Amino acid sequence: MASRILPLELIDKAIGSQIWILMRGKTEVVGTLRGFDDYVNLVLDDAVEYFPDPQNVEELVRTELKSEILLNGNQIAVLVPGGAPPGDSLAAKSTPS
């Protein structure tokens, strides 16, 4: 039988690596995971936020967050540790070719 891993153990293994986060709504965040707590509040470095422009849904807004940030765990829908976002994500669409 395969060994089981708990969700917080998986997040713990991702500390120090890049993580892609889908927030509630249409916001995505990519950054380096520095820490977390039991409520999955996350501390990130070198984070970049992506979301659709409210004025023009065809455009994306990319915001580099220059300092360490804290994300509220209640607003996080999906965590993808250790990799870049897939090609159809907002983050990938916003990256210059």
C-alpha cells in the first residue's frame, strides 16, 4: 500500500520553493513559500499577483509584490507546489514571450 501524506505535510515540503496559488474569484499568485500555519495562512516572498482587468476583461493586470506578503488561508482555493503555472493560467498568459 502506498504511504499517505497529509495536506500540511505536503505544504511543509514546499517551503523554499515556488508555489502557484489560485485564490477565490479570479486571482492567481505565484511566489516563494516561506511559511504557513495550521489555518493555511501563507507567507510568500517574490510574489506576483495576476487578475483580469475590471475595465477590460481581455487584459490582465500583473502586480509584483515587492515585500514579504501574508495570504489569508480562507481566500485560497488551490495550492500547486513546486512548479510553474500551466499554459492556460492567468499567470502564464501574462508572462511576456
